[in-house]
Amino acid sequence: MIARAIAGLPLVLVLLVPGGAPAQQVERVPHLEWAECPFVTDGLDLERIRCGYLSVPENRANPEHRTIRLALAVARAKTPGTHRDAILYLAGGPGYGDLGPGLIGPGAEFFATDRDFVVVDLRGSGYSDPALCPDLADTVDAIMALDLSLEEARRRDREAVLACRNTLQDAGIDLGSYNAPAMAADIEDLRQALGYAQWNLFGVSYGTLIAQAVMRGTPASVRSVVMNAPVPIGGASETLRVPHFAQALHRVAATCAAQASCAAAFPGLEAEFHATYASLQEAPLTVAANPARFSPATFTVNAADFVEIVHAMLFRDASLPYIPAVIHAVAQRDTAAVRAVIEQQYGGGGRMSAGLYYATTCHDRYAPGARAAWTEAAAPFPVALRSLIYREGEVCDAFHADRMTDVERSPVTSEIPTLIRSGPFDPVTPPALGDAILRTLPNGYHVVFPDASHNVSPPRVFCLVQLMQAFWAHPEQRPAHECVEGTRGLTFALEVPH
């Protein structure tokens, strides 16, 4: 899934590929060069933080073809020499570029006390070269904002994605080389280039799938693994997106019904959700939108858009408390409240290379028969839930033909100590998936944050940091997790903040 509420742009396609010409060849690959940080470094401790680029082959089966560059930063430990096993952060998405002051700065403070903290923009994302269609996500949002039928919106989405594919192919980019196994090989090259004997992998969402590929490919290089909101390798979980969405939405409704104030304000929340979907099928709701983001300066919420908005809100702890109020606001056609939701969900920002999302997802998670499996899994659910867009199913057969092998798709069996964190409100990686991964990891531990979703926020994030620090100190032991009880509690807001 494109995990964030991806942001809008005028409908004219702008499919930029920074460094779209073939990356410059170097004498030797992999090749590490230190360089000025590509992001704003104000307020960072530059005595401890270094940036650079790792050049690697785009296609390892044909390493003479072209090279690509991976942007990276290293925050050195406050107490150098204490531990030589660094922490490597692996971003989610796929397609996010997380390299920047917002991660490397806190990373230096929270994690890089007695261990180095390393962040890399994975191939095809962020400041790495090339980044694959970083403006495609904006184009998809611009299409979403228009008053279109579901069929027409999906047709235009497909056209935009395939235009991205054509742009990348014309630039000589090998789309079949942007996937988890290739990224795992990049990570091993990076470890060797930085001189670490071992390191600790910290993966978030799709980054956990990459971590599993590293565990399979180069297990001796890994001391421990943290998987936050884990995605099982192989892609089977993708076909369960509708059941997982239904489960999370039902949990919101049940939790609301158990709170007197929420139950009084929003009785029968699930029924209102489905009634609102039906109402929007008859008459979509158009609200004013930021003219700097959308042209025309309106956003039309149709039935499918409504489902996508609620699904996106389920991803984040920070937006969970507002879901009942948002459903009710749309039902009541409260244009001021709905506009506020649009501004929050589609306000721009973030660095998402949506071309990488499709290249990687089609290879790693779009398994043979996936579309039929999605349809079968979704069939028992109401039409509103079934309208959740299966973007991969719309385009993967045409985007590129490379897929994981059966061996790459099989569960990873490993004795590497692993800590898994999940949350029951997560609409894409619920705790059952963490349990499934754990079955072949005998030295693994699973901690469920009781009222959490996919992306955690304070105070849960501070508890997670505490668990990780204890785990990295003694990965052979299950970390004490008393702090988890302190993260319990979800109180729903009674109105949408404007």
C-alpha cells in the first residue's frame, strides 16, 4: 500500500527522475564516498554525523551495465568504541526516503549513545540516485481530488503509473532490479564499506521485509533484528487487506461503543460508515481545497475516496482518535470538517518515490494468483470494504514481469534474536502477521501494544525505544516490557479539529 495519504498536484503528469540519465560509472563498486549532507543540518551535531554515497551495481547479474548511488548518514556513538555493532534503520513504504534531520538527529540522541546509528535511503528512494517517480504520488492525489467515477479514477491511476514506468524505462532504469533481495545485497555492501563486523537491523513496515531478506542472505552479518509493524516475506498478507481493514474498523467501532461519550455522539458507527458510503455513491461531497495543492481548488470526496481516507487514518496512532468524528462529519456533509481532514491527510510533505513502491511491491508481494486471492478474501465483506483499491492488482502485470522466486518467497527460518512490535488497530500488519513470522524465529519475541496501530506516536514510541535499547543490550533475553501497560488507552475525540 501507499502508506501515507499521498499529496496532490495539478493533473498534468510531472514524472521527474532526478539523475534520470544513467548514473556515472565508477572505477570500482561498491564504492563509498563521504560528502556533504544533502539535507539541512542546522542544529545537528556535525562532529558526530557524516553523510555519503555508496555506489553499487543496479543489476548485480550485469554489474557492468550501470551503477546507482545510495545516500546515507552515520551518527557516531557518544561513547565511541564501546560497541562495534551499529544500528541500521530500514524505512517503510516501500518508497519512503527517511534520510534527514528528522531521523538522524533524534537517532543520534535516542539510539547512538553507545552504538553508531546508520540511515540509508534505499535504492530508488529519497536522496539516492535515481529516485523513481517522486511526483507520481502527487499525481495520484490530484486524480483522487477530481469528481470521477470509480472506474474513471482507476483508469487514470493506471495511466499515471504506466507513464511513470515508461519514463523510467526510457531512462534506461532496470525496474526488475528494485526489490528486497537487491536491497539486502546493498545492505551487505554498505556494512562492509563502513567496516562493521555485525549490526542490528531496525526495520519499519516494508523495512521489516528487507530485514528478513538480509537474515536469509547474510545471516552472519546480523546480531539482532527489530521489526516494527512487520510485513511477512512472500506477499500472502497483501491479499488479506480487506479482512484486515474490516477487523481494524470494527475494533474502532467497538472501542467507541465502550466509551460513553463516543457512544453517545456516534451511535452505530459501523452502520453510519456503510450508510455514508452509499450516500456518497449517490452524491459525492465537494469541498474547497488548498489552491497551492490542487487545481481546481476543490476536492470531491466520492464513496471510494471516503473508504481510502478512513483506511489511511487507521495507519497512525495520531489519527485514530478522530476516526469516529470524521465518519460522522462526512455523513453530515460538514464541509469545514471535511476540508480540515483533507488538509491533514493530503497536506503534502514527505519524500515518497511511488515508482519504487510499484517496482518493489510488484516483485516482492504480488505473487502469482494474487488478484484472485484478494477477490476471494474480500468476497464475504460489504461493498464499501471491497471498494478498497487494490492498486498493485491494477498495474503489476503491466509494470514489470520480475517476481520473487519460490525460495525468496518462503518464510525465513533463523536463530537471530528478533523483537517484533505490532498493534491491533493496524489495518495492514495486525498482530497475527507478527505471530506468523515468529513461528520460524525460535529466538524471537513479540510485543503487542494494546491500543496501537501501524505507526506509533508518543507515549508508545518512547516505550518502543526503551524496549529496543534493552533488547540491543541483551538480545538473548526478552526485554522487560512493563512500559507497555503505560501505553494503554485510546480516547476518541468528539469533533474534527479545524
